[in-house]
Amino acid sequence: MTDMGLFFNSIDNAIRIVGDFGVHVEREQRDCGDSIEIVLRVPKMPEKTAHSG
């Protein structure tokens, strides 16, 4: 695995963890040639789940 692969997997793991608590995070990734742009959209008001009451 490359360093970038580890970086992307860490982001995906964090998204899964917050998702377990009802926060739906959208992830968008774009190849910009000499860089990769990652946009995370996090709602201000998390969805209600069994974890959040």
C-alpha cells in the first residue's frame, strides 16, 4: 500500500466511524493533475439514530 493509500483509507475509516453515530458524511475526490482534491460534506445537524438518542 502506498502512503497515499494509507491516507485515503484513514479518511474512509473516519467517515465510517462518524457514520456509526448518525453523521452522514459525503466524500468527493477529484484528480487535479498534480494533486488530488478531497471534499467532505458534513451536515450541521446529524440524523437521529439509536446512538444519538
